[in-house]
Amino acid sequence: MPLNFLSQHKDHLLLHLYVQPRASRNKICGLHQSALKVRLKAPPGDRAANKMCLIFLAKSLNVSPNTMEMVSGQSSRAKTVKITPARAQDLATIVQKIRTLILETS
């Protein structure tokens, strides 16, 4: 399965998201065009929503929230998150976890 919403680089990943605010629960729910769709309980337009997004993704991918940074889309539904694990060899593990999450939503 091609992961068009994911760009793998030497020491980091870029994850393109489409975030739906005010959901009943936090959930990764598949794809939306060329982005990973994430539903969040938080209302839009709040810094807390972006923080919740990063914490939820970190928990879902079993990585530290400190390894994640929102590099674009802070005030948009379309967001880009950079994941920089402490060890470059952990990138493959994170990509595999993303694949598993996508398959679970299908």
C-alpha cells in the first residue's frame, strides 16, 4: 500500500494530516485525499488542539511527544508533522506502525 501522506527522509518523517475537530473521540480513521485523517475531540482554532494532535499521534505511534513537531498548518485542518526519533533506525518501526494503523481502519 503506498503511503502518499508520508515522506521518509534520512533522519525524520513528514506526516501529512487532515484533522477533523470536535469529534466524539480521538481516532485515526483512514485517508482523506493524500493525507492521513485524524479526528480530535478538541475544538478548532485552539493551540490545545494542536498539542492534543501531537500527543495523540505520539501515543498512537509509540513515540515520545518530544520527537514530534508541527511544521505547518497550525491554523488549518491540513497539517504537516515532523517526526524525528532519537535513532534513525526507529524510522522503519514508525512507518510499519503507521501501515498497521491504516490497515486497522480499512
